[in-house]
Amino acid sequence: MVGPPWALSDNSTPTIYKGAEITIPLNRTTNLSATYQRLSKPAGEVAVDGFPLTTYDVAVGDSIPSRHWVSVGFDTKLNDTWKFRSAYFKSSYDTKNTGYLVGVITPMAAFFIPGAWDFEFDYVHAGANSVICQQGGWGEYTRGTKAFDIKVTYTVHPGFQWQCEYIIQHALAVDDWHDRFLRFTWSYLLF
């Protein structure tokens, strides 16, 4: 079993993070995007019980001093209101290393226009090691997840928004882990 990405962090030495992201407009309605992320530690600098190790070993069976994550995706306008998006994820782990997301979204609700709203619906199927972190509370990192995520945002007053999100998720592992939650958020912008 390999450790989660944050197992590359410990109290004795810093973890090095590197990342890059690019978005290329293919035409007036479609964008292509890609990301690269890397977590690493200098080899031999990890300590266990105060003794430095000459080889990297932060998790049982994981002797690799760095991990890499890549994703590619695109979004395209379906009409003036709706946009379709999708993404594919892959990591340098040997197992549970792929995932994908498909969804539809509307433009973000204007924070200063009362009555403005937005809507987001996503389906994600992400192996436990496929992304560097699970977005929006998806999943439980040792199992991976398949999840439906529905989010609505509404501007009540200039600078004051209400958001409701409902997530249904199930583990990709063989156990019966599942979760459902409803989250309400109020956001207020101070000048």
C-alpha cells in the first residue's frame, strides 16, 4: 500500500512542490487545459525516530522520493448559459492512478448583482492516487471515489451569496464505504 500525497511531508524536512498549468483557447467556445504537479523530497533526508535514512521511505512499500500528477481537460459552451467540461487525471503511482470528471456548469454568479445565480453538476470517478487532493470533499483518500456533486450559488444582496452543495459518493474499493452530505455556505465580501 502506498501513502497519500501528504505522506511526503514530515516534520523534519520540507516537501518541494512544483506545478504548471496551461489553458489554450481552441476557438471562441472551447478551451483545452493541462496541469502538471510534483511533490518531492531530497533523497536521504527523511528521518524515522530521529535517525536519518539513506533511502527514501515514508510509507510501507513506497520508496520513491517524488510523485507526479497530470491532467488534461476541455470545456466548451453548449449555449449562452451552459458549458460542458471534462478532465482526465493520471499519477505516477502504480495502482489507483487514473480518474475522470464530466460535468456541466453555468457562468459564475456575479457577487454584486442580486438574483444572480450559478449551477454546477459533476460526476467524478477518481482512483485514490489519481489526484493530489480530492476537490470539494470528494472521497476518502485510501479508497478512491465515484461521486455526484451538485452545487447552486445565489446572490442574495450585493456582496452576499448563499451556496448549497449536495454530494453523493461511494468508494471504488471493495468495502461498503459511502457518504452523502449537504453543505450550506454563506459568503460575505467586506470592502
